[in-house]
Amino acid sequence: MKPLRCLPFITLALCMAVVSVSTRTTAEQVATAPTPTLEQIASQLQSKPVQQGRFEQRKYLSILPKPLLSNGYFLFQSHDQSLNDNHRQLVWQIESPLSSRLTFSKQGILQEQNGQQQWLARGDQPGVATLGDVMTALLTNDWIHLQRYFGIQVLPDSNPHTWQLQLRPREAPLAKMIERIEMSGDDQLRHIILWEAGDNRTEIDFLPLTSVSP
């Protein structure tokens, strides 16, 4: 075989060798990377009594061809240094495409839009208090609250500096609203996927969190 005619075969062989080595290296990294415990993840996260940050949100509905996009900021605070449940509240402010504010608290879910306030749900309605607890616990790394409602599984991650969790509801009433939750991050929460019934889901990306004065 002439040298020039051999060139394509040599190039193909080299490419296959590179792919083989790359695949094997990646597989070895995944296989050898230790899976952290929930306690290790908790110690890695920055826990603060008051947190705020910006988010980008994509809502996927099975009846729509494209996701609904929105962005804004959230603020979690407690009016009591003891973080008593009755004083906890989460403000979820959507700035685009329309301005809308949701406030989750023990009293319920309050919506403010175009200067008008209305209760979307009262805290004494079934499931409302649970939903508020879940939302605030997700954003403040409150594992005690989360473990009340979910079984938490730590998923393997090839990067030793990041983590992934999967949460599945323990009780049927919550499972009707949330099928499962996937969380990932490093020293802070970076990404959440909330899977709902009907193959709908909400994906949320978080920018760095900061602490503020209550």
C-alpha cells in the first residue's frame, strides 16, 4: 500500500485511539470519584440565616412547544433570630417578562401584581403549608425540613467539588404536586429541576447567593 493511501487509515486509527483513551479515562474518573454523604454536602454549603440571589427560570409544559422564560430575584428572611416557622418567609420576585411577586409564609401564598395583592392560597388549606416549607427549605439548605417530606438520594458525580441530589416525596399528597426534585451545586445551590405530574417541569438556575441584613 502506498504511503499516501495509508494516511486516511492511520488518521482513523489515531482518532479511534484518542476516543478510546478519553472514554476510558472518563469512565475511570466516574468510577473512582467518591460519592459524598449528605452530611458532607451540608458542610460544604454556605448556610446563612438570610439569603438572596437572582434566578433564571424555564417552565416546560407538555402542551407548549417552547418553555416559558422568566427571571428575577428571591429573598428569604426571618423576622425572628430563632428562625421560628411563624416568622419565616420567602419572597419570589419575577421581573421579566412581567413583574409579579409571590410571598411564601406560614400564613399562605400571597401574590402581588400591578399593585394588587391577593391570596393564592391560605396556610390552612391542605398542602399549602407544606409547599411553603419545601420552597424555603430548598433555598436555605434546611435538610431537617426536607427530610420530613422527601427521601434524599446522593447521586454520583465525577467532579469532587460538586454534588447532585434527588428528592422523592415520602407521602402521596405531596407526590401529586411534585414527582421528584433534582438539585445540584458546589458550595452553593446552583440548579433545581422540579418534576411535576404530566411530564411538566420547572428548571431554575441560581446566580451566587449573598447575605443581607433582615
